[in-house]
Amino acid sequence: MWHELDHLVFHTLAGQTAVAYAITFLVPLAGPVLFLRFVGLKGLRNVLSYEAADTPIHRLDPRLKLLYPVLIGVLSVLLSWQWTYLLFGLTLVPWVLLRPSAQRIRVLIVIVVSPAVLSIWSQGLYYTTPRDHLIFAFPITMAWVGTAGLSTAGLVYGAHEAARVLVTASAALVLVFTTGPSDVVWATTRLLAPQRIGLAISVGVRFLPQVFERLNTVLRAAEVRGYDFTRPEKWWHLRQNIDYARRMISALPLLTVPILVGSLRGCGQMALVADARAFGVSKRRTTYRQVRWTTGDRVAVAAAAVVTVGTFVVIGLGGGRF
């Protein structure tokens, strides 16, 4: 029986085509499905917003937290992919000090790991040459996709790139989760950066949570007016999933237009607030706020120095990317 099934799936044109379609389309869909299942719009809105708490990371100087993703991103580019995964392990130390809840950890894992896995899979499909060893060669019916199949060389190359995705996402989310928008603006001005950079970063930090908040509000308002956005409980109920996709596609104008209008109104209000506070009048903003360095700040600087020196030592020993 298994021999017949293997022959039907892997040794016939129809079976090979079905497997190729699954590799190309069904596997990449696992990322969005996991996102909707374990995160959802509400979870993403919560995780991408600042949450006040009394932790060692929250108490750090905002300038250090602003420079942290920049430093980690530069080091990840300089290191080879094996050492970049070690660097990713070091970026988990701040999360241990933050002590996030189990629900937030689950959301963070999906947000950080899903793009990395999808990057590995996409490179496995399209980073191929005729000499690569193909795990599964696509039949002639899949020539329109533009790839010869799933290759080991592509998966390895995808693992290289995914390491940098993991490191950057982990470091950036620490900044978003522990630093308020006003702290971001203050940190950029204290670092002698242009004021517009601080405003752009703070707006970016606040923009995504507001977009998902508006989307959630529009969804609730549409449901009150009779629209049904209930997802099927089982993914293998094909007819229900097709009907759900049809309902969501038909409701796209209803959802996108209010969000676009609300975003434009928000931009107008933000411009008025910036003008009312004389934003950009002077080259250097003044503030009454005084931040004194604590023992935690000194420990953070020492740790950053150790990681930086260790990175250059590894590069000198041949562990660099170039």
C-alpha cells in the first residue's frame, strides 16, 4: 500500500505537481495561519506598544536603548551566520530581565520566528542553480513558478539571512517594548541627531499599534452592522475557508477606506500639534529632564563593550562575514 502511494505521489506527473503546489503555496501560508491563530490583530497591537513596568531594562538610559538595535544590527552584518546565531542568543538576555508574560512570549516567538522560517523556505525555493542538490525537483507543469525545486543550498543560504532577521527583530522589539515615544525623541536630541529623526522614530513606534487599534474598531463596527468575520474552526473545512476568504475580500474596501481616512486625519492632527509646540524652530530642543546614569547603565555599556570587542576578536580569528 505504501509503495503504491509513494509511486502515485512521487512518480506520477499529477502527484509531483500536487506536492510542488503544496511546497510553493501551502507551506508559506503556515506563517500567516500561525500568526492569526496565536497572535491576531489584538495581540500584535499589544506587543508593538510601549508597556510601562519597573524592570532593569525599563530603567536604562533611553539613549542606550536607542543605540542597542543599531549596534546589534551592525555586528550581525559583520559576523558570519554561525556567530550571528550566538549573537541572537545574547539578545535574549534583555528579555530574561524583562520577564514578559507567557502570552507575550508566545506572541513574540510567532512574530520573530515566522519571518525567519519563511525566509529560509523562500530561499530554498529560489536560491537554486542547476548544480544544487534538489530535495524535490519540480515537474515541467511548475515551470511557470520560476524555480527548479527545493534545494539544500537555498535552505542553508536562507538560514544565513534568517539569523540577521532574528537578531534585528529581537533587538528592535526591546526598544519598542520598553521605550516610550517621548523617550525616543529625547534620546535622539541628546545624541545630537536631527529632530526630524526622533519624530520619525517616535511616529513609527506609535503608528503600527494605532493602525491595528483602528482596524479592530472598524471590524467591530462592521460586525455590529451585520458583517460576519468569524473564522472557521477547522482549517480542513475547505468550503468554509473559501467562504471566509470571499467575505474578507469583499469587505476590503469597507475596512481599508476608514483606516486610510483615519490615518490622514491623524497625520493632520500631529502636524498641528507639532506646529503648536514650535517643532523645528530651534536647531536644538531644550528640556527640563535630567537623566543620571545608574549602575545598570554602566553595566549595560560594559556588556556592549565586551560584545563589541568579542565580535572583532571573532572576526580576527576568521569568523567574519567578509
